Amino acid sequence: MTLDDLRAGGKPAIARALAALETAPHDPATLDLLDEANGIETGQVVGLTGPPGVGKSTLLGRLIAEWRRRGLTVGVVAVDPSSPRSRGALLGDRARIATDPSDAGVYIRSMATRGQLGGLAGMAFPAVVLLRALFDRVVVETVGVGQSELDVAMSADTVVLCVQPGAGDALQFLKSGIMEIPDLIVVNKADMGAVAQQARSDLTSALSLSAEGGGWETRVLETSGRDGTGVDRLADDLEVHRAWLAEKGSFVARRHDQVAAWVRNVIRDRFGAAGLERIGQDAMATATPFRELASNLARLGGTP
């Protein structure tokens, strides 16, 4: 199966490919498909994170509609908590994202965290690699945010942090170090009025304490998933950050670092620091990282 096969087959073909990715991630055909997709740089990947209940899914539905209005195709990986029984996605996040199921330009996939503390499913990154080769915009919506849940940056080109007005999030995020992660911060539920405006002011002040010159300056804006306020501005700011990355030549380097970090995590999870030492850093710089990962796992004595 190739990317052209997936494009021709539409949603059913993509669903089969992602199912194969979860059930047989080291099948040679799957590995070849991932390595093919990894060489394509077109789709922008947006990491959408924030506390449960902040309204990420509702906001994402509005953002998808705005992107579609602009003629962009959208893929979504919605990462949910795991069911303690089936280990599958417990909440079915895609059910809460308002989209037209007949729209061939939108594809949404729920994935379970399966105990991953970083807020992302273990196979979310390979899924993102595949979808970003097929869609103009790809969103990774995480299960939540906290001190141990910062790895959304490992999958995304642009990280968007959603904040709840009146919840004291600004202080908590400043303490946890999360303020260093997002490229855009969204105070959702702007329809709450003065409370949302105060949250935006607090966040802007918090950012000024850790601002560094010469890089991207994190932007803070207000949105409302309920009535759509500010969603067009959010889409505009995402475009600005995309253009900034392209101007700095950061896309290729960032994505190289992301796949290398994912490979290291897979090897470390199975074989610890000793496994990483045996493989060496050169193995992280290959043009076919997914095929090489399977070879290295076999070399270390693991079952691909």
C-alpha cells in the first residue's frame, strides 16, 4: 500500500491503514508506508492541549469548519483515556467534535493513551506522520495537560494551549513549566466576558516574565467554541506561525528531531538506557527511521 492508494481509497483506506498501524505496527508494508509519509513535509501539525473541560473538542469543531471554509483538508488524532477493560478509547473524543461525516476532506481518529503519562497514545506519532502526508492540517488533541504531559510538542509543528477562564490556570501553568511549550495560548469560553479578559491579561503577564528575544513570541488570544468568536483569528495566527517556521527553515529540523525522539522512547521503553547505548545515535539519523526501528528492535532481541 502506498500514499497514492490511500488518497484514492479515501476514508476507508485510511482507516484500514491506521488500524494496521495499531495492530501490526512492524509489518513491512506498514513500515514502508510510514517511511514514505515521513519524507513529505506538506501538512501542518497542530497540537491542541489543555485541561479536561476547557472545551477543546468544541473549539476544534469550529476550527475545522474554518479550515474547510478556506479549502483546507483536515485530519485529527483525538487521544482519549483508556478503558480499564478493553484498553480502547474511553470517551470517544471524535463523537464530541462537530463535523460532517460525509465530508471527504475531514478524517478523525480516536486513539487510547493506554497508560502513557505524556498525554499521547503510544502510536499517535506514527499516525500523525501518516496523516500529515495526506491532509493540509493535522490536529493532535490530547487527553489533558499537567506537569508530566508535555510530549505533545514531540508530534506538533505548532502547539496550542487552551485555558479555562477563572480557573487559576495561569499560575498553575507557570509553576509547572508548561508556559515554555505553547506557541499560541487560547483563553476559550470568551463569551464569559470580564473573566476571560482577566485570564488573558494574567497569561500575557506570565509570559512576559519568561520571554526571550530572537524567537517566536507566544501569542494569547480569546476564543469561544460556543459562538465561534476568535476562531478566524486563531486560524490566522496558526498560518503566521507556519510561515515563521518556514522562513526559519525549522520544519525539516524539527521533524527530524521528533522522529528521533520517538525512536529513542520506543527503544528506552523496551530496553532501557543500555538498549539506547547499543543502538547509538547514528541509528536515529536514518532516512528510513521506521524500517530501521524494526531492525534495531530485532537486533536487541525484541519482538517487532
